[in-house]
Amino acid sequence: MKRFLSLLCAALLLAGCCTGERQLKKRAAELCQYIPDHELLEASRDYMTDDFYAVLDTMFNLPNHEALDHEWLYYFVTGNGGAIADYEVVGVEKTDRDHAVATIRVRQVWEDGSFDPESDIEEHRLYMERVDGTWLMSDFDGHKADCIRYIANNRKEQALRDLISDYLVREIGPQYAQGEWCIPVLMIAAVEDCETEIAWVWGDFWVYWYNLSGDTLKTVSGGNHSGCMLICAGEPLFDVCAFEQTVDGAGNDASAQRIFADHYDIYQNMHSNQDVREAVRREQLGEYVRRHNLPVRYYQDYGWPAVELD
């Protein structure tokens, strides 16, 4: 009788484990539909832990200063080929009572449902956490840590850009015929930390004044101020305590080579390419307009057609 009861308990335990694993696999398959892929769905909030959704939401709303800065975020699983992700949950392993890791395989399927039978099937890890009795997605392939690192770096970079912009408006802006809005454009070639100070920043910096006419920022004046800034402790926190600029005229290139030194090639590639400069200007103007809620759709230099902002 005892042997029978032992076997019965073992069978019930095994059945319960199998049922629990099937339920976890089913839930994992459901969560797969909310893996960020080119976009973060609003509905994902209900299928992710609060902290994972928060870092992803921050990432998907970061300002872009440079093209493809965090392109990896948008292509979690399908890449940039117009395919649709087809998920298969291979298995789920519980690591403790409230945490599990699902192994999933992803095949790229075209919109018509076809696929290349020889195409690679990628394997990924979907992390799950039970919150108030409900299993939620808590991470995907370790990207949560990637996001946190990127957010920290981006915030540091944004603080540096804001500091430099404020300096250019305050110290360089008054040198020009003034309009309603002074909006710098920054193309940073390199940043190096210093032992005694904070950082050296080499960049191609531009200062523009604009007047607002209807929905268009019309350029009043502006110019280039390339060079190297020394960022150091100041009030309230940091300030630009030195700024060596390239000289105008015949000595411009020689002074640029001396100031930028090992960073000269990077600087010259940015500074000498008008298409790059205008693309960056358009992007940063668009961001400025959004941050300050300006009713602006275009900017226009004197004698040139208006350029639409993103």
C-alpha cells in the first residue's frame, strides 16, 4: 500500500510539473508577441515588468544625435529586412519560484507566409518573472543591461551637449547680429577625460540666430567656431573653462591640424562635408523645436529654399 501511495504521489508530482511547464511555455509564447521589434507597443506595458518596460520606453524615446546610434534596439530579432518573426518556444527552465528563462527559436517569415528553408533559425533567451501571480517578460537576451548602460551614457552626453550649447549661446552668440532664437549645432569629434580636470572636447561647433516667421525659423546670422573646449568644475556643477578655436583665413587648416591633432581626420570629414553638416543641423534643430514646443516646421537661410524639419 505504501509503495502504491508513493508511486501515486510521484505520478501526481510529475503530472503537476508537466502541467506547470506547459503553462509556462504557453505563457512564454504569448509574451513573444510583445518582444520589441522595430517598435515598442503600448500594449507591451501589461506584459513586461515595470522596470523592463521603463528602460525600453526611455530607449525608444531617446533623441538621436547621430545616425544609427542605437539601431540594434529596433532590430531585436528580425533585422532590417522587412520580415516577420515566427517564434517557437523550445523549453522553459525555472530558476527559482518566481523566475524562469524560456529558450525560443526565431525564423524570419515574409509577409506572404513564405520563408527560406535554408535561412538561419536564431535562438534567444526570454526572461520571465512572476509578479502578483502573473508571469511577465523581465528581459530579453540581456538587453536590459544594454539599455541601462546606453541610457546612462546618453544622459551624460546630453548633459555635456547642453553645457556646450549654453556656453556658445552665452559667450559666442552676442558676437553676431541677434534674432529671437540662438540655436547652436554641435558635431563632436572626440571626448577625452582628464586626470586633473573633467574632459577635453573637440568639435565642429556652429552658432545660428533665427527669427520666427509663421512656421519657419529664418536665419539672421551665424558662423563656425571649431576647436577644443576644456570642461572643468564650475558653478553650479561644470563649465567651459577654456576654448581654443581655429583661426579664420589662410591659417585655418594649420590651426585645425594643431588643435585637433589625432582627431583631425574625424573633424575634417565632418567639417568639409556640407551634406553632413546640414543633416546634423536639421536633426538638432528638429530636436530643439520639440524640446521647446515651438510651432516650427521649417528653417530657411537667406536666399535658399526652406528646409522641412523631421
